[in-house]
Amino acid sequence: MKKWTIQVTYDRVDDNNKKHRARTVFQTEAETLSEAYKNADEAFNGRPDVKLGAILPGHHTMVP
């Protein structure tokens, strides 16, 4: 298994009920790049506000 980090952009709501776009990373392990994206999609249950972005090999805390 290879380690992957995928950039994830999603909607969040602050304490004043105001919507913002936010970014984080999703770390997974998979044999191929497409399997890694599939793992991320399943983890977010196909949420329409979530967009999967860049992917890097390895586990990272941020995507440059």
C-alpha cells in the first residue's frame, strides 16, 4: 500500500452562521491514485460541497 495526501476544499459555517470555503487534507493508503481518490470520495459520502483537489504521494499536513 502507498500513502497519499489529497487536498480537500469544503463549505464551513462560522459562529455567525456565515458560510466560508475551507481547505484541509485527507490522508489515505491505496495501491493506485484512482483508488486513493475513491477512498476520499467514500469518506466524504459524496457531499456536494466537497471538492477533491491535488494529490501527493506520502502523508503530509498540507498541500503546498
